[in-house]
Amino acid sequence: MTDYEFPRTPEIENAYRAAYKALAALAPHAVTAEEETSFPDVLSQFQFLIDRADLATSGQLGPPVSWQAPRLDGDWDLVMSGIDLDNGVHDFDDVQLGTDACEGSNGSWRDSALARAGLVYKRACKWDFPPGEAGVWLVMLAPVSASGGEDEDGPWYFSGRLAGFVVVYDRDEDGAYESVGHIWTATAWQRRGIARRLLAEARSRFPVTSVEEPYTRAGAAFLGACRAPGFPS
């Protein structure tokens, strides 16, 4: 027999348990209930829970993302941008997405803003796979904060949320992006015309001839209302 006993740290434990319970409310059924969980298990599941709560927030508001653009005077509004992942082009008119759009903190696609948006889209629609690191992504950006110098010609640096996307593909590799593969808007940003604006932008920039199936019920209704190419009459 030994006198081994796991040390008690009530101040730390109480703080972690309160945070665990609050995060679990954002991601129900992701972990065991706080009152049924030992403190070592609270600690072991905490990072997983943070990730699930972040995904839930991304599903509602869109994942965090940064970009550069000309100085913005006056009222803020949604900003459209895009990135060509097939050819590595990040510029979209005068708005340039930051590296966090395609790279997470560890430099990989998996934790990037686009990948996180694709993952919450996949979960919401119950697809087998999220969109990957390919195609041209047109995105809608919702600014939260900005900083920059006094030079009116210098760039400003914005941070905010990626509120929606449309992904266009060149399926037959003839150089023409004719197929819309994915359309998504974060839940809290829906019914503001974001998907419609992104689809219209895609059709104005590319010779879009089809919107790929399958469709969700909401997606089918949206495409029908838009009279989108490729949608069955």
C-alpha cells in the first residue's frame, strides 16, 4: 500500500469546471456532462471541447479570418473576396485574404479558415466530405476590427468572420470554371442575400453552366429562386 493521492486544486478545478460547463452548452453531446465528469477527465477533454465549441461558433458566425484592403471610411459593410487555390492567386480586386485563409497556426490547410468553413458546411448538410484545397473560392467577409496608418494609399488590415462561400471548379480542366460545387452561408448571416450575391459574382466572373448535385432541401429552393444554371426545371 502507498500513500499516493492525486493532489486537490479546488481553485483551478472550479474554474475549469465552470468553463467546461459553459463550453459544453455550445457543443451539446460532444462530451460528458460536467457533473458526471472527474476533474482529470475534464482536463483531458477540455481541448477537444474548445475545438467543438469553436466549430459551433464558426457554424453560426463563420470562422475567423483576416484580410488586407484599402482604408475603409464611413460605415462598414460585408466585403467580397476570393482565392484561386488551383493557381495560388490570393488577390481579388483590391481585397487580399490573409495567410490564415489557407493555413492554420501550424501551417496546414486543416485548421485554415476555408477548411473550417468547409467542415461546418459539411456537418450542416450531412455530406460525406467537406470541400478540399482546390477550385476558386468566392467568400463574403464580415469585418470586426481594422487597423492601419494615416496614409490613404496604404493598406488596412482587417479581421472578422468568413460569413459565406461559393466554390467554382474547372472539372474538365479546359481552363474554364463552369461548375459551382458548393454554396454555404453561416447560420446567423442567412437571409441577407449573401449566397445570392456570391453566386451572381461567380456567374459574372466565370462561364458557369451548372450547379452540382446533390442539393439540400434549402439549397434546392434557393437555386430554384435564383434560376441557377444547371438546376432542373
